Amino acid sequence: MKVSQSIYFGAGALLALSLTMLGGSLLAQSPTGPQSGPPPAQQSPAPQKAPDSVQQQAPQAGVTISVDVPIVTVDVVATTQHGDIITGLKKENFRVLDDGVPQTITNFGPTDAPITMVFLMEFSSRGYNFFAARGKYWSQYLLSNLQPKDWIALETFDMNPRIEVDFTQDKREVMEGINHLYFPGFHESNLFDAILDTMNRLKDVKGKKSIVVMASGVDTFSKHNLDQTMKQLRQSDITIFCIGLGRAYENMTDMRGGMGNLARMDYLQAENQLKVFAQETGGFAWFPQFEGEMSGVFSDVAAHLRHQYSISFSPSGGARDGKFHKLKVELLAADGGQFTVVDQKGKKQKYQVYAREGYQATKGGS
């Protein structure tokens, strides 16, 4: 919050002090404390050890996508067609296109900052409490894939989002928070509002940050619609990973006579929404059907976050046109030729590059 100060002078004193105040006002108005803008891309502040009597603070180092200055940073992950992470990539292996125009990469490197994650879980009474129960019991597999340095917060939603556990490095706190979830309060599942509310809480957190959504994907009563949600996602630097529970619910209902065609279409649309949320922000979406898949799903989530490459560039067009810019990240061989991936038998494999699909530029002068 900016606080302005006004000092009133007499007519004679005003003229005498005008030159002094002109130079001093710049310092007086300089903001103090944490700033929302990104630090220079090439700098990475050394971590500071907090006193034992003071709770450790979430990491503030790193860079974020920002269109307030003409620097864009995007996190990238590359995998084989089987989902194996491609490691050992160099700066010359990447080409970034901004609205189809190749850009000069100004900063590049693997991102090794601790994970900062909000686990956002649907806890509504929909489906005879199916989604609340699956979310509660399947989420336990997440914690075993986190490291002591990682930060995680637990948030649930039905009609409204609720912070169950604020950011902590103590995984026991998160498990206790999950275990203390008993009976859902409402039937509603306001997914869009919950995502936007969580994004708003994270907007001033610097560094790598992500939201892991475990939900049916169905939105029942949100104040925001899909278009409004997508517009705000494009203006954010948060990566979203989605774990859809719709297929598991369909399996359960099929064992009990099946759901109607209209309901099945609703869950198909919900699955597509979760896919779009992930694709738009450079994340990934999984749709497990059985509990046995969950350990692998959360292992993949952690692997994506730990093996990202951070790429920065200054848009050649200036990024001041107020438009949405489409991004595309391609892989190249070191000599600029076609990039290839082979398995242990020397057979070529297809690969996939995961990066956010674009950024929203501001409109203004240089």
C-alpha cells in the first residue's frame, strides 16, 4: 500500500525550500520492503539463514514473468513420449518464438529453487462425498515426493476456498490438516473462484510457484466464468498442475448402473477445462482412475517442478502493445539442426515441450 505525505508551507518558505524538496522527494517516495517486480534475471540472491527464534520465511529469490518491464521469463520442461524428463539441455538447444518471431535468449539455466506449492483440493459433498473422500485419501501420496526444503500450503474449496494449512516446510502439519478434514459443508464446487483466489494470494510471492489442483473439474456456482478465469491465468506467472478425479468417479458410477449422457458430457467438459488450465500455464494434467496410480502422478508433479529450465528474453517488439503474445518453445540440436531423442536401443522417440502458451503485454510507453 502506498502512503502519500503532504507538507504545507507558507508562501515565503515554499520558494526557499523548492530546490531542496525537489531532490529529496525522490528518496522520500522510494518504496521500501519487498517489491513485486522481478530482480535482474542474471542475479540469484544467496539464501539467508533465519534466527532459530524466527520462523523461516518462504523463499523470495528467482525471477517471474513480468510485462511491466521488457523482460519475459518462462519455465520449460521437456519429456519423451513416455513422460521421461529430458535432462542436460543447454541454452543452444532452445529457440523461443514470440508471435512467431525468434527471440534472443538473454538468460538461461536450470531452476533449482525449492518448490513453492499450494495444494488446492475439492472438498465438497458432490457425488455422495466421492470427490472429498478421494481427495483426502489420495493426497497422502503427495507428501512423500516433497523434500525438506520445499514449501507447501493446503487449501480446500466447495462454495468458498479455505486455507487449511499456510505455507510450511513441515509436512506433518499438512498431513494433520488433511486428517482433520471430516465432512464437506456444501454441495457446490466453485473451481474457477478457488483458482483465482489462490492466484491472488500468490501474486506477491516471488520465485517458482505452482498450484496443484485435485478436483472433478466441474464448476457449479462460481462468480467468474471460464473466459474470465483464462484471461487472468494469462496474466499470471503461476504454473498449474491438475489431477482430475472425473474418470475415477465415472468408473464408480458405471459399477452402479452408470451415469446419464448429460452428466457424462459435463465431466468430459470438466476434464478439458483442467487440461486447458495446465497447458496455458506450462503445467500438465493427469486423470488417474485407481489409487495405485497416485504415487506415480505425484512423482511426476515433483519431477516437472525440479527439472525446469528458466529462459529469459527481451521481446524484440518491445512488449508494450497491450496484446496477448503467443509463445512457442522449440528444441534444437547444438548445431541448430533437428533435435532428436533416442532410447537405450537407439530408436528415435517423440518428445514434448511444456511451457506457458503466452503472456499478456501491458500498453504504454517505453
